[in-house]
Amino acid sequence: MKDQIQNLIEQTKGRYFRLEFQKKDGSLRVVNTKAKDLSSLRGGENKVANAGYLVAFDRNKRQYVSFKPEAVKKIKCGSTVNFVV
């Protein structure tokens, strides 16, 4: 599942896309992000990569969010990339 989600994100080709995933508490989180969005990166290290999480930058809240690929419900990027669980 992780490879499938990463492949879909790569297909966005650097454009912004909408990512919907289920949080640990069961609520739905919607993030507008793009691959390789490093505009707000200020150092530090990714401490969740080994735990199977992916990281995205929420451009509306200006913060990074971590999510499990299995929790992704929808990815939408124009009419070219569309994934719904």
C-alpha cells in the first residue's frame, strides 16, 4: 500500500493535490499539499519514517502532518490522478 500511495503522489508531478486520510482518533483530515514541498523546512529529522509513516506539508495550516498509507481514503489532483478507497 505504501508503494502504491507513493506512486500516486509521484504522478502529481509537483502539482498541489488533495489528500484525505483517517487520523488515529477516527476523524477525517484533509490536507492540500504537494510532493517535495520543502518551503517551510527548518531542520530537524524525520522520526516517523521507520515506523511506516509518510509525511506531507499542509499548505493551509503551514505544518507537517504524518499519516499511515493504509489510512489514506482519497487522493485527488485535477483530473489526472484520482484514488478513492
